[in-house]
Amino acid sequence: MKHQLDFEKPIIELQHKLEDLRKHPESLALNFEAEIKLIEVKIEETRRQIFLNLTAWQRVQLARHPKRPYTLDYIRETFSDFHELHGDRLYAEDRAIVAGFAKLGDYRVLVLGTQKGRDTKENILRNFGSAHPEGYRKAMRLMRLADKFGLPIITLIDTAGAYPGIGAEERHIAEAIAVNLREMTLLNVPIIACVIGEGGSGGALGIGVADRVLILENAYYSVISPEGCAAILWKDRSAAAKAAAALKITAKDLLQLKLVDEIIPEPLGGAHNDPVSAARMLKEHLLKHLTQLVALSCAELLKKRYEKFRAHGHFLEKPPTPAEKEAAKKPVRKASRAIPMAPAA
């Protein structure tokens, strides 16, 4: 099995045993049906035990799995009549972001998202899913077009982050993302964002301001990658697993912190094990939320969107010590101000 992850080894070993039994020569007239059934049951039990108890770092590994469905895969399975549009009309076409008009069920929508590549050639074309400023400007150009024609917007997020190169800085990557954050809060149409894999930093947030933010079960959404966090806090990138747990970046953590609105279940073992089922589940949840949002008036939509993002941010204040409480009770003496004397004549 290609691209196996470390925690999948017990499953792989059992599958190898199963294959060996099935390949056993029939000429020996031995019946292994009972053993085969026992191993099949053991594989399912082991798979369920592993994938229902994944650590934060293991979910990050699943989110980065090279066989995981990407934006274009979901567009093909979830949407119909997709017509891709290109260019930001300012500088260039950025293929790290794909966008176009499509149909989701009976709804006409704009769908856009970050796109990774399957091999080296495609990854270079897609810039490994890390968009340049022109990608975010293309996204905003098309979102404004959707707003003009009253079409809901669906965004699919799967990026390690915006491209951090010199060229991106020269063309003002931070400004492009900041404009998207501001403008997406003001669009008059429903917006649904879904993290389908990696949701890294401002690169993800640049198309992530939405009325509903959804996340797939094994995706993650974070201000920094676990490796980057580990390099800063522990001075060692190998502490990525510890950083992933501390960052609270899994779907379950994000739902508890009210940073996402719903978790979309994946097939057991990850979306790459059954992409068609994963796409069907995504479509079901997108339609559910879209039906709810289109029923709202424009004023209600904007009010709820504003309140949603204003409510983000959870912190704990350290309780004051007894000495600090006593000091707070004492009246504060105001210093007397000296009145300047007029100079003698």
C-alpha cells in the first residue's frame, strides 16, 4: 500500500496476512475460510480503534495525505456545470486558486478554492496550493461578480498558507489578504467556507470569512503549522506532535472553541479511502446550510456574519491575588498641581 502512515502499520500487517491466505494454493486442499473471516473482522476492529482515537498530529498527517481529494476533485463530484474563470485583471493568473460558476443542487453558485498538485509537475503549476497575491485578487474579483448577480459563494480551503516568497511580498500579499478579509464581511450574498484539508494561516483565512465555516473530520485549521510552532517554541521541528496538540487545531477542538460551525464526517480511514462518499457528504452539508442562509434577508445575513466574527477569541484572565484586591480598594491620591507664579515685574 503506497503512502501508508506510521499509525496505519497494524492495519497494513493484517492486510498482508489476509492476502497471503487468499493466495494460498488450492491444490493443498486446505480451507482457510474461517481464518480469513477472523482476520477481516480483526482488520475492521483495528481500523475503527485507530481512526476513532487519532491524535492531533495524526489528523494533520491525514489532512496532508497525497491521495486525499482536492478542490477540483470535490468540484467534479459535488457540483455540476462548472465553468472555470481566470485572472485577476491586474497582474496574472494564479493556478493555486481555482474558481468559477457552477450549480450546487438547484442553486447557482460561485465556487472557489485552493488547489494542490498530485505530482511534481502539477505541484509546480499549482505552486503547492500556496496562492500569490493575484490568486486572492482573482478570488475577490469573482466574489464581487457573484455579489453583483446575487449568487451564493462556496469556498474550499486546502493550503499550508499563502506563498511567502519575495515576489509575493513585492506584490503586497498581506494587503491582498487584508482586502479580502474586509470585503468578504461586506458581501450581500451567503458565503460558506469549508476546510477540506489543510487550513494554514492567513492563506486560508483570505477566502475563509463566511456566514458558515465547516470543516472535514480530519482537516485542520491553524494560525501556524505544527512544525513552525515547534521551531519557535521548542526550537525543534521534531516537536510538531506536541505543538499540534497545544494549538487545538483539530475539527473537534475548533468546534468546542466555536471557530467552526459544523464538522463534516469522513469515511472511516479518511476521505481518500472513499472520495465519492466524502463528496456526497460535503454536498449534503453544503446544501443544508445554503438552504438556511438564502432564507435570511441581506440585513440579517450581514448582522449575523458580523456578530459571528466579533465573538471569536477565548481567553482566561488570571484572578487577582489578595494583595491586589486590597490595593484596588484603597483610594488613589491625586498629586497636587502647583500653580505657576507670575514672574516678578
